[in-house]
Amino acid sequence: MSAQQETGTTTAHRVVILGAGYAGMAAAIQLAARTKRREGVQVTVVNARERFTERMRLHMTATGQRLVELSVPELLEGTGARFVRGWVSAVDANARTVRIDDDRVLHYDTLVYALGGVADTSAVPGAEEHTYTLNSAQDAELLADRLGRLGSGTVVVGGSGLTGIESAAEIAERHPELHVVLLGRTEPGAAMNPTAKAYVHAALHRLGVEVRAGVEVAKVLPESVELAGGESIVADAVLWTSGTRVSPLAAAAGLTVDERGRILTDTALRSVSHPEVYAIGDAAAIRQEYGVMHGTCQGGMPTGVHAALSIDRVLRGKQPKPFRFGYYHTPVSLGRGDAVVQFTRPDDSPRRICLTGRTAVRYKETVTASPWPTYGRMKKMPASGAFWPRGGRFTRVREGR
């Protein structure tokens, strides 16, 4: 079937944003707010679904808890940006085109690549076929359905990082009839200070989670998990949270990527091989003084804001400014009534300060609820303003010349 060419007759500068996650929405709202009163700029947001995915809350969806449905098209109303629903099937960086659902083609002058990452189920045999993931709300709902049908049994959570900790705690709290086993190469909370780390371990123990640290999954079978060394753990359901991978679209498009497929960027978040392409969030390999950023909402939203500011500056004939980012905190839920918040240095190393218990719950709930209201405030800001991260929070500032 021949592609439908969406060229139009306009001579506007076409900015296409791929992905409407935390980073992509920050870029879209910020750029639309700054250009909606200016003729000659067309902002298009492409996403596979109309529903915004609250990735920070998918462990709640996975245990059957209902979340408020947030609509991307509704949020974009009044910004001047248009929404295109569809799967990105190809990008041609030389022709500056994006293929949607294999039957439409969008042309761009500037591209913002924010397709993010998913759980890496390709690294371990059987993980792709026999595990659940938290890649989307739909994936989380599949796990919720499975857990709801288990009267008893064992649930294995593969990966002892933050997503694994939150998921294991949530499942154990909501389904006390199930035996939850958390597997990982490192101890839960390994990057936290001793106080925060001990609190995580105590909370998991209280919830009845069996922690197996220092182990590696060698294979996932239909009803069990096999560890390196031969031990087998019977599993009625396996949730995979170990590692992430990005879409191969960037590499296939001819963009320069790192060994993990993330787009290499310059200091302004532009592709080093195609400067008309900006890469943000998990899809980008963004180097700071302390090393390459790792994927979080905390870092993703600022990259989206900075990309928008950079594009706006270029459109006004100015040079984009370098991106600077430092981490501020690591909030981790431990069920609905408990949490720990580890405050960090800019390089993400732990400080001595941490919050625990109900205080940490209130803090984390405020943080995880903040992206959507922040987008709403971005829509209303003057063209000269911007929401920029200060101390880990978004503060409205004026951009200097």
C-alpha cells in the first residue's frame, strides 16, 4: 500500500515530537506554549495511544488499583499543537520523514525523538515469552488480571532496582496470599545510604517479600525461573524489571547511537550526526560531568524542556545553550502506606539525609503527581517564561538572552 503523504501546503517550520511520555510531553507543551502566538511553526505530537502513561505508578496498576486516565489530546487543547495517534514504524533521518503505522508519512524540519525505553526481556532466554512487564498500562493490567486469578502461589520479580522494589512491595501488600520473591544481582537499595537501605530491607521483610540478592537469572520457563548455577524457583507469574532497552528505530534511521542504541547528543541535546534531531529522555545518551544520565522522570522532563528551549532559540536565530542537570532525590514506595526518599548529590550518589514512613509517602505522592499539573502550568505561561528544574523541582523562570 502506498504511503499517504501528509505534506500540506504550509511553509511552516514543522516540529515533530515522537513519544508523549514524561520527556516528550514536556517538550511538546513547552515548545507549543512558546510558539503558539508566532506564525510559521507547526508542532505535531505522535504517540501510539491517547492515554498518558504514568510509568511511575504502573506498579499500582499491576495490582488492580485504578488510576485517573489522563488524555494527551485533551492536554494539548489550546496549545496549537496537533496530536497524531499511531505507531512509529520508521524514521528516515536523511529524507527527514517519519512513517506512522506503515501507511502515513510525516515530514519534519526538526525532530524530537522521545520514544523512551522498555524492559529488556531480550537478555535472558524465555523472558520475552514467559514474563510480564510494566512497559505500558495495558501490560500492567495483564499482570493485575493474572494476580487476581491466583488464589495462592509464588510471584517472582526479576530485578532488584527501584521498579523491582516498588513492584514487589506493592504485590506483597495487595496480595498477602501470594509468596513474593525478589531476585537481583545487587541488594535492594544498594545505591542508598545505610539508613535508607536498612529501611528498605525492613519494609520488604515486614511485607513478607523473600529477597534473593547476588543471583542471576539464567532462563525463564513457563512455570519456573532457573538461576545461574542450576537452582530452580517455581513461579506462577514472573514480572521482569531488570534492565531496559530502547527501540532500534534510531539506529536503523542512520542516527549515531551508543552500544545500547541510545542517540548520542551534543551539549544542546542534538544528535551528533543529525543536528536537526533532538534526543531526550531514555532514548538519549546525554553526557554530563559525572557521566551519562540514566533514565528517570526526574531527568526526562528537564531534557524535554531544554530541547524545547533550544529549538525556540534556533528558530529565533540564536544558539542553543548547553544542558546541565543534577539529580536531587530517589523516592521509592514500599506499598501504599510506606516509602523511603533518598536525597542525592547531583551525580546521584546518596547524601546522609533521607525520609521514611508517612513523611516519605507524602513527599513521594506530591512528586509523582506533579508532572501533570506542571504541564498544565506550562500551557498558561507567558512566551518569555519556562519551567526549569531547580533543586529537583520545576520552577518558573525567565530565559536569559
